[in-house]
Amino acid sequence: MSADIPTQVRRRRTFAIISHPDAGKTTLTEKLLLFSGAIQIAGSVKARKASRHATSDWMEIEKQRGISVASSVMQMEYRDCVINLLDTPGHQDFSEDTYRVLTAVDAALMVIDAANGVEPQTRRLLQVCRARNTPILTFVNKMDREVKEPLDLMDEIERELGMTVVPFTWPVGMGKVFHGVLDLREEQMRVFSAGADRAGGDDEILAGLNNPAYASRFGMQYEQAHGEIQLVREAAPSFDEAEFLAGRQTPMFFGSAVNNFGVREVLDALVDLAPPPAVRPAIQREVAPAEPKFTGVVFKIQANMDPAHRDRIAFVRVASGHFERGMRLKVVRSGKELRPNTVVSFLSQRRELLDEAFAGDIIGIPNHGVLQLGDTLTEGESLQFTGLPFFAPEMFRMVEVADPLKTKQLKAGLQQLGEEGAIQVFRPIAGSVLMLGAVGQLQFEVVAHRLEHEYGCKARISPCRFSIARWVTCDEADGGAKELQRFIDGNSHRMAHDAVNAPTLLVEYAPELRAIENNWPKIKFHALREHA
Ligand code: G4P
């Protein structure tokens, strides 16, 4: 089959929604799917979330992993574009998975609850996007409620997130007197009407920003909006595509997702503003998305629905070329060949067998441990993509088996869970008790549960004194491996190896770390390790 790769690449938009829980991510996701025609009835995404909530405990969530696999990537077509929406895990409790998903997208949609403004989880997720210069679109949700003043929100986003905000729409009123939004570019007003069943295309549109009818119809809310727009126009810079693409400027939209209001504008903005897949760096060279040969990188591994079978789905972000079912792929790390016939795609939230994919698409490859996080897949070339981050854990626990006869199971289980990225496992140089590291408490609970139910070994997880980890390296110019070994020997009581044998320093307190850093100026201490 002859695929026009450059055309297909230009059609792709791959993004994630970042938000604090309850800002409206699920609602907006559903409306985006609805407006693009990917689903017919509103309520299906929501219903699933509700069923997850109703069970309320995470073990049930885990049991429904199959569902979450299917829903963690959604593909839709809109205006001749193929839009891939990646779900970031929505737990209050954070996990590293969330960070890694953000490495697989080309843009992010930030949803802000207009009553709450910038909230902690949004701030954290945004930091990851900023570190990668990911372009960000902002949707200010829940304008049908009593919320913060739009100027204050704009100011808060700029101050807290360090981005310039460029409003594309501006709200007229809020809560009970929310009348709609003025579209500053199209110079028209979209009049608000409530209702979750509206098609969204049936909004009443009034021409102009200064239409004489506005003052009598929308009263003081219009007067206020008019004044604010004057202020914004004087103070805010105009939209600059290069600044947006560099993640320094964010276009802002106002709406109410639950009322289907303002959603279509966001979908249009994704098509018009968000970039198609770009060049991705690998150690050996840069890879362009329209290159003819297939390349891809594993950014997430998820255990499969049936815990009795240890097969897992590797989520691969296609970086270049044309993927076709049954093609031979090389796992660069191991040199092994893979010929996936049952690759799944995620069209309209159903898992379907996939026939082809292009840069920007996500494919799911079932495997039994052949694929690891960070693996690069190619048609034969030796290539290693960079940029899949492992974060220094912020919480540590010791892990032991309750039954010594199950030591083997514990090791095998931790090895696999480590490869999935569910947890980080450290082997102390001195001592035999393994250590777990996580960025969120929930990770420990999930691991204990899975060790017991999937690997048949009950683990004793107990507190441990460490609270900070740093990967250590030493440049050749500073003494290289020799100096590093000297450091390891001198600190063996607080050194460990991680899953890929990278030497890691574990300390109790920040001042202790500072002292060590001062004493060992030739050693580099890293809070983030990239897969290499
Ligand atoms: P999340 O995925 O970010 O956690 O948020 P989700 O979409 O589940 O929305 C959280 C709550 O906010 C839901 O209410 C949802 O209905 C509500 N919501 C979303 N968008 C809007 C909006 O534009 N206006 C208003 N007023 N509310 C909105 P809930 O009570 O938790 O659930 P439900 O039973 O009402 O569905």
C-alpha cells in the first residue's frame, strides 16, 4: 500500500489534557469525542468514570485495568485531522506514568476550573510540559458558575505558570448571568445557552464585538466585558505562533464543558494551532516524522486485563514512517525481532486491531516482557530515542517477603513491575533488603496488591529512613569511572543500584545531600534520569 506519509503526518494532532481533579477533564474529553463524531451519546466516558468512582477503592480500579487501557488513548477524526488524545492518570495521587505520557504528546490542553484557578496538580503537570517546551492551550471551564474574575484568572495563570496568556475568547458575565463569549479573532459573540444535549453547532452567533444590541441585551455584564477587552488588548501581546510553539504563550478560551459551550472552539484550535508531530531526538541522530522507515518509542507499559496471563501492552508512540500490521520490528536494546500481528489501536475508545499508523499515533503491542519502558523500535536501524524521564523518587520503603520461600517470586515480580514503571526498585550495595521508590503513595499500595495477586507473594512493605535519591555520574574530564567508583566506595552505606544498574545515592535529609555535593565537586547528582 502506498501511503503518503507527509500528508498523513500533517493531519496528526497528538495531545493530552492536563488538569487538577474535578476541573472537568472527563467532561471535556467526552464532549470532544462527541463533537468529533467519535461517540454518539454523551455519558459513556462519564459512566465509566462513575463506575470507577463508585467502587472507590483503587483495587477495584486495578481490576478494571482493561477498561483503563482502552480509554487511556482515544483517537478521533475532525476536519480532516486525526486527533490522538492521551489520558493522564487522574488519581489525586501522582505517579510517574503521568509524566511519561506527557513525553508522547505534541501539545497539551490545560483545563482550569474558573472558580479555583491554578491548582497543585495542574502546576506539577505544567512543569513537565514546560521542561519539554510543549505548546499549551488553555480552557477555562465552568463559566456557568460563580467564578473568579477573568482578568484575575489571566493574571494568576501568567504569574503562577510563567506563561503569557493570549485570550482568544472573553466571557460576558458568569454564573446565572453568563451570557456567552466574545470571540476576539472572529469578532462575534457566541450566546450561551445551557444544556448538555445541545449539538454545539446550534449556538446563536451575533456579529461584531461592539454590536449595539449587546448593551441592551446583556446589560452591565457586556459593559464590563467590553472594558476588560480594552484593557487586555492594550496590555497583552498578540498571538505569536513561535512563542506558542515554544510553550511560552498560551491561547486562552472560556466555556462550560458540561453545557457543550466553548468546546467546538477548542477542537478547532487543536486543529488550527496545535502542531503536527515534529522531529524527535535520538542519541544517534534526529528523526523526522515523515521519514519512510518506521520508528517508535515505548512510553508506557500496562499489565493486561487478565492478571493470570502476564502479558502486557506496550504503548508505542510512532515517531516516523508507516506502521503496517505484521511488519518486522527490531527492539534496539535487545536486538530481538518482533512481528506484532495483534497490534491494537484505540479508535473511538474501542480496542481494535490496527492496520496502519503514522507519526503521532499510538499503537498498543501485547508482549510478554520483550518490551520495556523507553525501548526504541525500528525496521532495523540502531537508534535510541532520548527523553523518557525517570524521576528521583520522593518516597521510599523497604520490601521483604513474608514467606522466605517466595523470594524468587518477589524478585521476578519486582523486576517486571519495575520494567512497567509501576515502581522503582533499588538494590542497596550494603545489605540485602530491596528498596522501593515512588513519587506517590498509591504506587506502593498498587505494588503490594499486584505482588500478592499476580505473583502470589505477600510483601512486607515497611518505612525506611531515606527520603531523597540522586543518580550519580562523573564526566571523563573529572575522573570518569575511577572517580565515580571512589565516590561509591566512600558512600557504600547509602548507595544502591536501580533497575538498570545505575548507581544511586540515597540520603535522609536535604542538608545531608548538600554536604555530600560540596564534598564531592567532581560528581554530578541527578534528580532525573533519561532512559538511555
Ligand atoms: P475531572 O475529570 O477533571 O475530575 O472532572 P469531571 O469532568 O468529572 O468534572 C467534575 C465535576 O465538574 C462534575 O460534577 C462535572 O459535572 C462538573 N463540571 C464539568 N464541567 C462543568 C461546567 O462547565 N460547569 C459546571 N457547573 N460543572 C461542570 P460532579 O458533581 O462531580 O459529577 P456529576 O454527577 O455532576 O456528573
